[in-house]
Amino acid sequence: MEKYGSFVVSLQKFLKMLAEDLVKIIADQREEFFSEDMSTFCDRMESTQLSSDSSMAQVVIGVRRSGKSTLCAKFLIDNAIDCAFVNFDDERLVSMQGEDLNKLLEAIYVVYGNTSCLFFDEIQNVSSWPLFVNRLLRQKKRIFLTGSNSKLLSNELITHLTGRHNKVELYPFSFTDFCRVHNIDTTSITTKAEGLRQNALLKYLTIGGFPELQKENNHKNYIDGLFNAIIRNDIAKRFKIRQEEVLRKMATYLADNFAQEFSAKTIGKMLGVSNHTAEKYFSYLKEAFLFIGVKKFSYKVRERVCNEKCYVVDVAMATERSDTFSLENWGWRLENVVCIELLRRYHHQYAEIFYYKEKSFEIDFLVAKNGIVKELIQVCYNISSEKTRQREIHALLRGAKKFNCPKLTLLTFNTEELIEIDDETICVIPATKWLIQ
């Protein structure tokens, strides 16, 4: 009995120490959180998808360093919402378990007082977090969450927060964001303004849209570090992968061959692994938002599931790595940028993005909703060659007939015209104009 009493005293001392440590951590993070001048950050389209008074958890997911924390913080501050902040991507909280979350909540109250709004950054690092968040929602708390692993978040959200969450997907800067950050005029129609926008697009097709990268001089060092952190921390450690080097080689290969169809058989043979392992690793790379998969449009489920094109989440992953071989593929780069922009514009509207391919023609992107094709989009950097021009026109006309789709778009670097043929109208639009619409 005496030993038991001693254990209880020791446990109480430990819990007291834990609470005191948590108070210090929360206080440190609070100071850092409010020290940022949010007025210096650009407004992003995705902030309109957040709600300031919803009873549902506001969940922002996306690749590392895409600006999730900043998006939420700016939204909260711009709307004058008094909110407590906890960043779980902190080495002092790395060992935190689900059973520690109540102590964390106690520490929050010590630092912030009786707050009704809580912002948890990278909360997926803690087990049992959905049960904790669900309890707070029952207590009528307003909750903002961010996370960098789509499968973990999506599965647990569906299981524990059914009907009680609003999911916002955040990608790195759009071209419009890029222009705002670099003070590029997006409204003037002068020759100079258009020339500067084209110059900005060339830079965007090279360095991409990661927010922090816009102020970095050593782009390759930044992207190498980010690429390796995603491979090591978001995938290898989380999924307990023993063949980390195989995973890394696969990611490097896909980044060098983006905007192409994924073949588990080809990659498995090249890396000496089974098709199953190649498919599993590809799913991990997508779950960490490093790569985006676009499925083939088909009314047959098997064709949609088995055929997929692979894109990088940001062109910098293909162009700014130190070991990249994707230096001259301007057409692929533009196609990749268009892909991410389509996802940014349509996913929250419950529309889907597909590609289509037959022996005689291929459509880069189909925008579909409820199985109905709304728009066909071809991407071609330069259509000055008559052969190239006819190939793109032929594909759109074939697609229009097959899917009964009247909206046909051809995106190029700087060509603008209307093509009327076979009772169809194809809008040829410069990428600079389409991207800032």
C-alpha cells in the first residue's frame, strides 16, 4: 500500500511537470504566432472556402510548406477571431500521445483563458486526435486543423467526423498568387504588361509556387531539403518502409517523367520490386501530396482505377532538384501547371478532372461532373507547327463528338484565336490569360 501511495505521488509530480512544460510550449508558440505580420502575406482564393462561424471543423490539407498554417492564421486574424494555436510539428511535442491531449487542453486554457476557437497545426502527428477534436466539437468549439497526409486525414475524418468537417485542399501558389507576390500587374492590357506576365509565367514554370521559395536564393537546396523531408518523414517513417532508397529512386524517376502515365510494371522492373510494391509506393507518394494522380475518363470502373497519369504537386519538384533531368520540357511544365490549377478550381465544387486516350487521339484534361463532361482542354506550349496545330484540333474535335461536349479549350503559351470548324468552336487562349481568370 505504501509503494502504491509513493507511485501515485510520483505520477502526480510527473503530470504537474508535464502540464508546466506544455504551458511553456504553448506560450512560446503563442508568441511566435502573433509576432507574424499577416498583412504582408497575399490573399489566397482558398480562404473563401473557410468559414468563421461554422460548427464544422475547418480542415486544410496539402503538401508540406504550401502555406496551410499561414492561410488559417491570416483568415483568423483578418476576421478578428480570437483563437488558441498549437503547432504539433514541434520537436517538444513529438512524443505526445492521445492520452496527453487533455493536459494540452488544460495548458491552452492557462495561456489563452476561456477561448472558444482552437487552431491545431499538423495535428495528424498525434494518435487519437479525431476523438479529441470530436469532443471539442460537441462542446461547441470552433476548430481549425491542418495536415500533410491525405489518407490519414481523410480516413479518420470520414470515420470520426462524418458530416462535421469542411475540407479545403491547398496547393502551392497559383500563378495569380505568384504575380501578386512579385508585384506583376494582372489587369493591364498594355503590351508591356502582357510581356511582363509572360516573363513571370516563364519564371513560374521554373521555380513554381512554394511560398518560401519565392524569397530563397538557393532554390535547389530548398527543394532538395523539402523533397527528402517528404520522402523520409511523411512516407518512410510513417509507413515503416525498409526500402527507403527504392522509394527515393521511384520518386526521382516520377519527378523526371511527370505528366506521363504511371506503369507499375515498368517501374517495378526497373527498381527490382514487385508490381504490388510499386503501386503501394506510388499511393504513399500521392498520400503525402508529392504527386497527383489523374485518372482516365471511362464509364467502366476498372479502366478508371487501372489507368492514371502522374503529375508533381509543383513544377519546382521537377525543375529545381539538384539531380533533375527535366530541364527542357516546357510543354510538360505548362501541362502540370494547368493540372494543378484545374484541381484548385474544381475539386471544391465536386467536379472531377480526368484525361482520355485512344489510339488515334488523346485529350489532356476533361472536366466532368456527375459523369457528364463539361469541358475538354488541350495544353500545347507552341502550336506554330501546322502538324502540331492539326493534332490538337483533331483531338478536340474527336473528343467533342465522343462526349457531346461543346466547350473546347486549347491553352498555349501566347497564342489567342477562335477556331471554327465542323460546327465546333475551339477557344485558343494564352496561358497567362487563362491562369489569371
